[in-house]
Amino acid sequence: MDAPPTGIPIQLEPLVTRVLAPNASAYTYTGTQTHIVGTTDLAIIDPGPADDEHHAALLAVIAGRPVTAVVITHHHRDHSPGAARLKAETGAPIIGAAPFALQDDGPRSDASFDHDYAPDRVLAEGDTVAGNGWTLEAIATPGHTSNHLALALLETKALFSGDHVMGWATSVVSPPDGDMTHYMASLDKLIERDDRVYYPGHGDLIEKPQRLVRGLLGHRKQREGQIRRLLAAGTGAIPAMVEKMYVGVDPRLYPAAERSVLAHLIDLERRGLVTHVGDHWQ
């Protein structure tokens, strides 16, 4: 399938317009999707990378309308760096995910942290930001990152799921900032909700979100089972596990897979099911 065009506004529903950034990669799929919420006054969700072309496309959609808030789901460089320039030009505050307070010392294989991210207001679970005809409610969904938020558009039962649930692949969970225990709990939280549609940061919109979330939970439990069987058979090194678990996967994605396997192992260790000495798990 051809990649969708970048910089072109796509109206997803009367209150929601999507613009794709030109930052396609093995880890961002076709690129980061910025969502514009509202008609007369706007919220800009995840303005994406600091890219001149994408910034100009967003200003064209804004078209001089007031921007109530620039809202950030998490602090990765493909989601939040564009916020500072939008704030400077529109006067809108940066609202959303907490500033990060942890360095990830492992190999980064999704997007690195936005070290300049500085929100004016942090949203906690249940906090809202509102405009004319729209209300966004923060849903804490840590796991992909420690500060990840999803945002529920209360008027239409749409959920902006950021990178917690994507429309093309499972999230990378990279310790120490990423946490598999929290990621699974966040998926369980979404199962209890009745959102109509998800608008993810990457990939197609998700029209049957509950079914997809159940599938993600099943996939992670399947991966956990694979890990436990490999450990029982004596495979205790993460690179060797990845080679056996991710047959047919592009080797460029192995670093991401290794981080997710590590996240599973840390979760299993917390539950008293595995131990390790150095890099060897058993």
C-alpha cells in the first residue's frame, strides 16, 4: 500500500483533523500523526518533530484560529519537539505528559527523548482541557514511557492513543523508562473503557479498539510464554532469545525487540518467576 501523503489535512470526523509528518522510518511507520481537535478554537495533539515542512502544514490548518493548547502524549522526539515553536507563534500553552526525569541508558531503538520538553501544565488522570464544543480528558497509560497519556474526546468517544496503542505494530517497551508491568496494566485499563475509535500516533485509525487491545494483551502473554520456554530450555541471553522469537523480522528491529524482551524479563523477575546473574537469565 502506498504511504499516505504528508502535510495534507485529513478530516477524520467533524471535530478531528489529522496531518502526517514527513518522518517515516522503521520505527515511526509512515510518520507521526498530529491531530487537530476543534473548529473555532483548537487543540493540537502531538505536533511531531521540529520540522519546518510539518510546522508550515500545521499553521495552514490552524489558519489563524486560536489554539487553546498544544497537548503532548509523551516525550519522544517524534511527538513533542514541535510544541515549542507552536507555542511561540500561537501563544498556546504546552499541556499534557509530565517532564521526564529518567535517562534511558539502553540502546534507543524507537525515538529518543525530547530533552527540551517543558510543559506549562501537567495533566494527571481525569484532568481535562476544553474548548468550544470539545473536551479532552487525560487517561494515564504508562508503559511505552513512564509519562504516557491517552486523551479521550468526550463528545464523540474517540481516544487519541499516542504510542500506547498504534495502528500498525505493538509498542516498544524499553526499560528503564518503559515498563512492561505498567504497559499491561494500561492495556487492562483500556479494556474497561467503551471508546468508539482510537486515533493513534502512528498507523491507521482503529475502529474496533476493544478487539485490538485484547489482541495486544494476548500477544504480550504469548511473548511471555515464549520467553519462559526458552529459559527452561537453557537459552538465557537476550540476543539469542530474540533470534529464536522474531524469525522473519527485519534485523534492523532486533534492538527494539531486545528491549521489549528485557521489559518482559524484568516483569517476570518482579513476579518471582525468573532470576538473572549479569546478562544471563534463568
